[in-house]
Amino acid sequence: EIVLTQSPATLSLSPGERATLSCRASQSVSSYLGWYQQKPGQAPRLLIYDASNRATGVPARFSGSGSGTDFTLTISSLEPEDFAVYYCQHRQNWPLTFGGGTKVEIK
Amino acid sequence: EEQLVESGGGLVQPGGSLRLSCAASGFTVSHMSWVRQAPGKGLEWVSVIYGGDNRYYADSVKGRFTISRDYSKNTLYLQMNSLRVEDTAVYFCARGAYGDFFDYWGQGTLVTVSS
């Protein structure tokens, strides 16, 4: 099973600041990594697939990068609605697994 | 408009069974997954079914849970047997997209396993 480790666990930032979230895989997942946003009481929302492709309707301030074992989700300028928990997920093989999440909170 | 609506959650005793349903509209339930989230915890993939009828399960549920679908009702199911306390979670159904990512999700249904 591929283990995804996200860091930091919590990121405290102000609106307008840049957010950089990390996801590290225990073995290579090529570019088969995605990112989700989840707000309290809601289902997750797909943001990025295959490392760097934005899903339909996702604002351009969200970008993804990386390959192999190290990946980054960047939010260029935080909007109030971006404060949430973010998860990474791979699709390299079964079982599909998610990272433990990074909470982006208002400083 | 694409939509997924889960039902069937509830309180069940350890060792009991439950069947979850996920009714889809706006698309066909060909490539679908179940993902769960224990209270206050992260996301855990549970099972996937593909258009060719291949099915895969997380080790934690293998042999106890069965994923299936009914195209005539455009509905996905998760039959859960031999339930354990650690199966307590909100269960989401989700549509597979871009390979094995998930682009549409239901609102979730809560399963509580407790005596």
C-alpha cells in the first residue's frame, strides 16, 4: 500500500497570502496524484488531477506540481472560501489511498 | 445536472449488516467508488466498480463488503456484512473520473456501528 504523507498538518495564513501544501508518497506514483478540498459538513471537491491538471471549474489560483514521490499544491492568493482541509490521493494502483490532510486556517 | 444521493445509513450492532444505496442522475453508474470518513478523521477509499464489472476493495473491508450496481435503476450499492465498530463513518459514493479520481460526490450517509 502506498502511504501519502501531507505536511504541514495545519497552515495558518491570512487572506491574500500564498499557501504551499506538500504531499509525499512512500513510493513513486508517477504523475497519478490528485488534490481535493473539503469544507466542514461537505463532500470533498476535486481540484487537481494527474499532478497538475485543474478539474472543471477550479479557479486558476490553484495549481499543482510534482512527480514521482513529491508533490505540491499551491494557492497563489488565499480567498476567504479557500480555508478548508486539503487531501491528496494517488491512483497508481490499488488500494487507492489518501493523505491525512492539511488544514488551512485563518491566522 | 449530475447528482448522487446516498441512503441506507443508520445504527447497527457489531456483526450486523446494512446496504447502502447511491442513486445517480445525469450520468450512468459505470465507474463508481465508495469512500468513507470516520468522525473527525480523513478520507478512506473503500471499493470501486468499473464499467467492465471489475471490482476492487480496501483490505479493511475485503470479504465483508460487496459493491454492485443496477443499471435499470442507475443505482450503486454497498452491501456491508459483519460490521465492526471501526466501520463507523460517513460513506460517500463518488463518480470515477480522469482514471481513478472522483469528480462528483454524494452528500454522504452516516453508518454507526455500536452496541
